Amino acid sequence: MELRTLEYFVAVAEERSFTRAAARCHVVQPAISQQIQALEKELGEPLFERLPRQVVLTSGGAALLPHARACLASAASAVLEFAERSGLLAGSFALGTVGGLEGTGVPRLLGEYHRRHPRVSVSLVGASSPALLAKVRAGEIDAAVVAGPPDGEPAGVASRVLLEDRIVAVLPAGSRTADRPMPLDEAVRGPVISYGPDSGVHAFIRAAFAAADLRLDIAYATNDVALQLALVAERIGIALTSRASPVLAADRRFVVVPLEPAVRLRKVFVWRSGTRPSAPLRAFLDLWTELSDRPARAAADPAADPGAGADG
């Protein structure tokens, strides 16, 4: 069983096509087909069910997939380990991102990472928090920034807290003063504009209202905070959104009111637990620690702190 054969197997499993897998691996299709057939013969059972328009894993293929990914990851880690020893870190680093990170220190962190490790290919994957968590657990991406669940740390991953945030009510200017908090029972009276169920922030908001024995009906669900505010500007309802969202800064069209009791949430950086992080991921974590350990600079420049200000 060779690493190249396992690479072909994983490519077919993920692409669900021998043709697309061949293009991904830069080989002709018969080469991949022959390698997969040889692997099936070696293991004594079929790994794929060939359907008219796609191929799908058999039970044997599903059993092999995590082992194949682990073998390829270990081999890649060994190569990167020795590249790191020579001072020439290379490889790839896939980072999942939710919305609203433009106002945090994450862009600066990625910028410094690029300057120090220009040979590492960084790719960003945008999606909702639940989808990104699933990708991290499956090993499809190296790490992600997500909304942490309201009941504690995310399961099945290692994590660091990026920032603490809270949910606020946003109303048209002049409709209410911001000098007193809005009780949750007042927030549910009018049409509510907030995040959809595919957002990790949605769970925090639901949990807070459920704890107060209040039914929350979200009339306009969107994860786009700018669209939430545009709907508020049209006086459709009130938005329940992240206080740290950059689009809320100094906009005189709105009044931002804290909720009572406070609805707090966390953005966390997560990566797979139970396996040694790859060299690019370790370098990213080390850089984060280094930048976070500069209190004087962070005090003068909030952007120096990777956890400063973010959208929920």
C-alpha cells in the first residue's frame, strides 16, 4: 500500500469522480483506475460503488478513508518537519472563517504569517460556524474561527478563545435611547431581524431567550450584518446582532442598546484534537502567542491583539 495510491483513493472519495480525481492529481484517469483496482484487490473488497454519474464509497471505503487521510497527513507532516528544521517552512494551511473578521487582528496575523512564511500556501474557506466545525473535525481544513457553542468549548477539537462579544439590539435612531438596557421580553415584541439557524451565533441568542422562558420568532433571518442594518433602516424591525461588528461603528442612523440580561458569546479558533498539528498550523499558533504576548504594543495598537474586536 503506497502513499500515492492512498492519495488517489482520497481524491476519488472527495471528488466522487475518477475523472475529477485524475485532474486534481495531474495524472490520466486509467492510472488512477488501475491503482484503485490494485488497492481493492490488496484489501479484498471493493472500495467504491460505480454509479452512472458518480462513484460513492462502500462500507469498506468509508472505513479506509480516515486511515488514508491520517497516513497522508503524517507523511506531509514529516516532510514539513524537516523543512521547518532547515528554516524553510513550506506546505499549505487552510483556515475557515466566519463573517466579521475584518475588524479583528486576524488580517494582521495572516499578514505577518505571510511575511515570515511566504512558501506556505494559505487558503481561506468561508462558511457558517457549524459547517466549519464539521470540516475541521473531518480534517478537510486545518483550523477555523467560529462562534463557540453556548454550553462550553466545542467538542472534538482543540480551541483558543479569540474574543468575547455580546449581542445588542439595533433600532432606528430616535426610536429609543441607549442609556438603559432592553429587557429580553421587550426585544421579542416587534419583528426581529437576526442570524439564521446555520449561524453559530443563532444558538447563543436562542439559548438566552429560552432561559428566560421567552419564545423568539426571527422574522428576517440573515447572517449578513450589513443587510440586517439595512432592514432596520427601513424600520422593518429591530436587529439582534454582534456588538463588535465593524459595520455598527459610528453610524448615526441607528441606536445600539445592550440587552438585559446580557447575551454573551465567544469567537474561538479551533483545530483538530488528538493529532499533532501540522508544521504550518504550529507556526500560526506560535505567532499568535507571540503577538498576544506584546501587552505594550497591543495597548497602543488594538490591531496587534488577534482578539481585538470582531463580528458575532
